[in-house]
Amino acid sequence: MFESNFEKKFQELLNDTDLPLPQKEKLFLLARRSRENHQKLQAQFNNLQQSLDYLRLGIKYLIFDLEATRRENQALREKLNQEME
């Protein structure tokens, strides 16, 4: 919502400027580049967020596996100790 409102207000501002045509075209070009760079940055941020989510999930699985391995080792040690007695 904020993004679309910003775009609308920015476009209004560009249209309302009283600049000579060459400077106005240059301003429009800079505005377009700025928008494109913002969109690229937003896409990269979304990719980074997805990667972090995947990393968090992977860590949770690794912790679960580590805890399960520790429980199995403890159970096997107890069984081994019982057989030795």
C-alpha cells in the first residue's frame, strides 16, 4: 500500500515540475532507474529472506537429529552397561 501511494505521489511530483524538457527527461530517466534499482533490491531482499528461512529450517532439523543421536547413544550405553553387569 505504501509503495503504490509513493509511486503515485512521485509521479505527480514529476509531472508538476516546471523544468525545461531536457532536464525533465533526465529527471524521468533517473526516476525510472531509481525505481528499477529499488525493485531489484526488493527482489534480492526477498531472496535473502527465503534463504534465511531455509537455513533456519535446516538448523532445526540438524538440532533435532543431534538430540535424537544423543538419546540413542545414551540408550545404547545404558543397554551396554546392563549387559556388562
